[in-house]
Amino acid sequence: MVIEGAIVLLMFFGSPLELKEYTVRDGLSECLKAKRTIERNVKSPTQKEYSGTMRLACKKLDVEVNERKSIIKFIDVQPSDLKPF
């Protein structure tokens, strides 16, 4: 297990917004690229913008990860305290 400062893509869903998924990314540019790709793919072709309840955020967080770069736990913050803005 390794503790590191990592760029994490956070995915919030529902009403009220709750953190549902999170993944470690290779860097900020890769995280933002993944965020844009997801945002483009969730809207319907007739919409200009996605208007649902999903929100995405890229944040630098201290996390404990395993050898596969999966997050085991957050350091110094509770997942319920994370916000998409």
C-alpha cells in the first residue's frame, strides 16, 4: 500500500449529490480529457448540454492506493466531505 498525492476523477450522482465513483488518473490533463469524454457521451445527440444530476470533478487528493492504483482510502478527508465544486 502506498500513500500518494494523486489526481482523482470524482463522479457525483443523485439528488442530493453524493460521491459514487472515483478513479486515480495519470495527471490533470488525462483527468480533464476523461471528464470531457464522459460529459460528451452522457448527453443525447439533440442536447447541447447535459442537464442531469451527474457532476464530475478532477481534484488532487492524498490517497492510499494498492499496486493496481485502486484507491483503498482517502487521507485527511472523508468521501462524504468531497464536493463537485
